[in-house]
Amino acid sequence: MKIICIGRNYTEHIAELQNERPTEPVIFLKPDTAILLKQAPFFIPEFSDDVHHEVEIVVKISKVGKYIDAKFAHKYYNEIGLGIDFTARDLQAKLKEKGLPWEKAKAFDGSAVVGDFLPKSEFNSLENITFELTSNGQTVQKGNTSHMLWKIDELIAYASQYFTLKTGDLLFTGTPAGVAKVKADDVLEGFIEGKQMFRIQVK
Ligand code: ZN
């Protein structure tokens, strides 16, 4: 399986990193070895002094597809979850500066927290899902899917032009504002509509 991630999908997050607003979705991949299951600790890698949390809505692909039309994209997933796209911001900044790929900063072991999933039938609208990340009990990131520049179905349509989507693939849909450095002993908890989806101890 593979993890397809979207960057710069929320205006306020683009602003906080002083990035350019993209004209098309920004896409990168993580390998399956990046997955950190909920309740496993996250170890800050030795190559970074500035690992940031990015809480994101995660979509689990349920059917093989290529060149999926946005209006049929909803047939390709049944579950919505929450995760963290851990990012070594210091390393990413160096790579960005040189125009190099981001993988070392984004796709390292443990960089993709995958929490619980909920059936999409539980939501009134996928375009109005509230989600939140707390660090040591304090809210640090809060988002709503209504603020996405590209909606889930548009992202699936776009990504499937380049990559065949397979059952079990995960789509990380981008982070809202509030990304920040994690430190040892932090406890990160993610919530969708107030329901806990993961709890991660940073080490
Ligand atoms: Zn991200």
C-alpha cells in the first residue's frame, strides 16, 4: 500500500509557512514503513531538531481506480479517519531551498500516524467535518474540511491521474494552521467531531 499526501490545502496553513498558494494540489508520497499505529510511541528522529505535527483527515481507499472522475470519487472510499503527517521542518526547509524532494523530511519511519476510521455514513456532510489536535490537553490545531482548497473527491480525481489507487491506500488531505514543534513527553491526541481517534506519546 502507499500513502498519498496533499500539501498546502488550507489557506491559513499556507500563510503560516509563507508558502505560495498552489494552482494545483501539491502531492507527495510516504512508504508503508512510515505508518505509526495509534498508541505506539513516536520517537523524534536523530536527524531533526524541529519535527512538527500536522493533523490531517485521512481517507481510506476501498477500490482500485485510475483516472477517477470527481463525480464518481465517492465510490472509492467508505471510511474517514485522522492522522498526523510528522514533518522534519528543519530538514524540509533545507531540501526546499535546494529544490530537492521532501521524502527524507516527510516519509521517514513513524512519520504517518494513522488513527481510527469512521464510516462515512456517520457524517452528514464530508465537507463539514471538524477535527482537532491537542498537545498535553491543550488544543493546538483545529480544522474543518469546509476550508480545504480541494475537496476529498477532487483530490482523488487529481491524484488518480498520476497514481493508480489501490484498496487500502491512504490519502492524507492536508493540515490546517497551528503546526508546531513536538518535544519528548508530549501527548498528542486527535479528535474528529469530539471523538478520540488516536493518542500518541512523543519520546
Ligand atoms: Zn501535511
